[in-house]
Amino acid sequence: MQSPDAFRAASTPDPSSLPSAIPVGAGDSFSLNDYKILLDSFAGAVWETNAEGWVVVDSPSWRSFTGQTVEQWLNQKWVDAFHPDDRDFALRLWRDSIEKRISVDTEVRVRRAGSDWHWTNVRATPVYNPDGSVAKWVGVTIDITEKKRAEEALRQSEERFRVMTNAVPLILWQTDLEGHADFFNKQWTDYTGAEFTSTTAKVISDTFVHPDDAEPTMRAFAEAQRTGKTFEIEHRIRSASGEYRWFLVRAEPYRDLNTGEILRWLGSSVDIHERKLAEEALRQSEALLQKAFSTETVGVLFFRLNGGITGANDTFLRMCGYSREELLREIHWERLTAPECMDITLRSARQIEETGETPPYEKQMIRRDGSRWWGLFAPTRISGTGKESECVEFILDITERKLAENALRESEERFRSLSARLDEQVRERTQELEIIVQDLKRSNDSLAQFAYVASHDLQEPLRKIQQFGTLLESQYAEQPGPGADYLGRMLNAAGRMSVLIRDLLTYSRIATRQDAGGQVVLQKVVDIVLNDLELAIEETGATIDVGPLPMVRGNASQLGQLFLNLINNALKFRQAGTAPVITIRSEEVSAKDLPQSVRPARQAAAYYRIGVADNGIGFDEQYLERIFQLFQRLHGKSQYLGTGIGLAICQKVAANHGGAITARSRSGHGATFYVYLPVYTGAAGPDV
């Protein structure tokens, strides 16, 4: 119910009220009695008082309206018909009006005869004497209960509409036929930081829509106004922080039910920024993937572990001789594989099924015409589990290299069997070998080039997969179903693939780059490595004791990689609950004192033996040769991270510098790795 504070007194009532003043005897055409007859026709009650506001004349309509008696009315008990909460206010207002000689127009609650409280509109105006004094007051009391109920229903309806529109996680708005905006919900203010004020669609577009989108937006709205069809567009809206985000804007015309004429436009703006970013990222990823897919040197094959082929690029089609339609409809990958190579193929498939990846391997394939070719295969699982796993395989045609290797072997056999022939024949054969070696060098150069290009071009789509996989994981990780698990496995596979590509690139670079011949101060190299590993050293609580180290001839970057791998392994393969202790020492030994198992790549009179010892988990020496081979691991990935390439890189670096590497260890008692590097006796100063 409305409180008394909401009542009002007005000196100028609306046009439906009584006149502001009625002069006594003001003309014969419309008398005061005529006024009363007119008022009786529409008012709930008509009454009058003397100039001082006292009731002196009976009002049958008042008594009929309220149920009061004549005595109650004439004895000034009319106020008893008012609601208790309204009485003091009504009396104050009535006295103030009499004192100031101003009309009354207010709303109070009155108990009707035989009923409960009803809202009424009470109006009174003074009647003046010819001399300007107040002769009396005349008034009406009109029942406005239905009007108040309608107003309350409208207010509640508007409040429900406001709450509902503010609860919707969209920007809702409306304009009139001409495009004057008169409503935006709370989401608009929350997003833009600007309180909404009634304005035009063009002002809103010029103020908040991205400059590149404002004109197309207004053109689209004008076209919708012209045709009466749905207005829809995607554009960017500026937020309170100044950032522009993409929104899908859509509005429908609201028409008159009788004439069909458009009265308003009711619209919504939905935030689609993440979708737009995902679409753009997907487009870029697809472009990068298509770039890798269309490379002229690397074949790409998509397949399932159950044998089905799901896709291939043009390069692989040229390699195998089949059309894409034949591969997808008729051919399983077993049919493409030479029978003698099925064992290694099946082992690779089992390893992919178990771990999701397998080291690159070589095998012979059969073309459509029955001819054979050699390929280097690098497969990995993309998604799924079991035999239905989706996999991708990158293939390099190494037929020429294999032919060259075979030719080299055959040539060496002929050379050994014909070593007694004349020197001329030896020179001819040597020339043939040199040509083959040049071909092999060019092939190695091509492989190194491919390794760099492949790692660069393949890392980018992998980064995109990881970035947007992480975004999807953050948004949908809590949703039921196996999707989150598949997404996690995809991210793990992408991460392992990224590390594998990076390590293969490092190995490829080192394998094809011999030492540059500069002078390297190993003390500085180790200091740089320790600085790079500072965080890992602090986290593990490691103690590292480095003794004096010599100057050697070689490549500082490669030697840094060697010590980085050795020290990092000592930190990684530590005893549980024991802080690592790593000791690095160097001594000079003569060639004749080298162990029999150590065979340096270059002969020298003496070598520096640099030992890197730790107190870690160690290993069984029966695996000594194995640990320096590519992709060989003594522990599962669940125990220790890694790709099995680090020690192979160390061995290659030592060989590049004319030296060798070996190790001594006992399981559970730490390990010591010995690096042998030739002693250089030149007088040149250090480069590093």
C-alpha cells in the first residue's frame, strides 16, 4: 500500500479535476447546482464545507459511499472513514489548503460501505464570493481502486521484466521504428561501463562499435528497416576497459497485431569473441597444417591401428603409386608393407597402442606396380585408444640413400676382394667411392635441412593444438563424459611430440656439424651451463663442485650441450629424499693409458679425461652401450621425463671433437661419466 508520503497536494489539478475556483453566481448558463448534478453523475461522493472547512451541509452521496450516518458527517467524524495511516496526513493537508486557499488533489484510503478499504482520489476547490473571499469548499471523492490495482500490476510486470532481462547473460535492447533506442538491460552497462541514456542507434554505433564495423552495422539496420526482415550482423563492441570484443547482434520487428505495422525493434547482442578467436586460430592452424601437408619432400599418412587409411598428402601418393580414392577405399597399410618388414611394423603399432609413440624406423614398401622403395617412418598417435586410435605418420623416401649404402657395401666388398689389383683400378674405384660419398653428403645435408624445416613447420601447429586444447580443457574439464580425458591425452601427445621434434633437431644439427676449430675455455662453458640450470639446482638442493678445467679445441655451443645434458641427468636421476652431489674434475692421460673400451674419434698423444660424478640412482653397466643409443631409456616415462636422445647427443659431441665418452656405475650407487677430449698443443688464444 502506498505510504502517506506519496500523497500530493496540487494547486493546479489535471483537466479532469474541479475548477480551481468557482465564483458564486457566476453566470446563469451553468449554476453551482448544475455542477453538483454533473459531479453526482461520475463521483463516488460529492460534498461541501463552509469557508473554514467545517461540514454544515448533508452529503447523501458521502454517506452512501462510506456508510456513515448524518450525525457522523455533520459532527466532523468524516475523517474516521479514512484509513488510520492516512488520517493525520489528510487533516494536515486539508488545514494547509484552507489556510493557503489552494485546491486539494490527493489519494487516500477510505472504507466503503459494507466493504474494505478502497483507494480514492479526493479533490476540493474553493468557491469565491464576488469580493474574492472564500464562500465555501466543494469536493468529490472518487473510487480509484481498480486504477491503483492496474498501476500495481503494471509496476510488478515492469519489475519482472527488468529482473528477467537483467538475469539474461545477454545484452538486450529495443528501439522505436526510426531507430531511437529507449531500453538497454543491465548487461550493457556492466560491459561498456556507461549508463544507458535514450539515444539513437547511430550514436550508439559511432560511440561503441569498432570504427571498421560501424558503417556496415548501420547499412544492415537500414536494410532491415526497409524490408522489415530480421536484422543480424557480427561486429565488435568496446568494453569498459577499451577492449573490443565480437558480438552477434540480432533484432526482430515487433508489429501491430491488427495492422501489421512495425512498432519497435527488439534485439539482443551475444558475446561470440571466443568463438571468433577460435575460428581464426583454427584457420591459421589449418593453413599451417596444409603447408606441412603439401610439402614436396615429406609424405604424410593418416591411419588407424586397425589398418584403415584415412588420408594422405600428394607426396605420399607419388611415393606409393596409388590414387587417394584407392587408398581410402581399398588399401590397408599392411598391403603397402614388404612382407619381410611386417615384424618391425607390427612392433611399432603395438608400441603406439601402448605408449602413443614409437621411435622413427626404416622399412621397405611396395608400390602399386609392385616395385619397392625404402622409407624412414615417424608415427605418433593423435587421438583415441586401442585399435581405433587415429595416427599420423611422416615419411621420408630414403631409397636413394639405401641404394647408396648398398652400393657402398658392395663397393667395399669388391675393394677388399680386389685389393691386389693395379693402382689404376684402385684409383678408379676410389673415384667411384668419392662420388658416392658426395651423394651421401648431399643426402645428409638434405636430411639436416628437412629436420630444421620439419621441426619449425611442425612445432607451430603443435603449439596451436596445445594452446587451444588448453583453452577447451579450462572450459569443458568439468563436463561429464570421456571428452576431458581424450583432450588431456591429446595435450600429452602433443607435448611429447613437441619435445621429440626439438630433441631430434638438436641431434641432427650436432650430427652434421663438426668442431669449428676454435679454442674453448671449458671453465666458462660449465659456468654458463650452471647459470642456465640455476632454478633446477635450487629446487633439488644440489651441491656442485667444479675443479679446474682445461682449454680445448672445438665448438663452445656443442660442448655446452654436452655438459648441460650430463649435469641435467645427474639432477634428474637423483635418489629419493637425497640432495644431489655432483663433482666435476679433469686430468690429463696419455693415449696408451686409455681403457680398451674407449676409442676416440681422433688420434692424439694425450687426452683430457673430464669426469662428471653424481650420487644418484646409477645403472647396471650391462646397459652401458645401450644408454648412448638414440631413443633408449632404462626407465619409463612415468618415472622420469625425457626422449632418450640426451646421451646420444653427448656421444656425438664427443666424437665431433675427436674424443669419446663412457661411464662407470652401479645401480643405487651413483654414476660417473668420463669425457675424453684430445689435448691441443697449439699457441692460439681462446675464442670462448
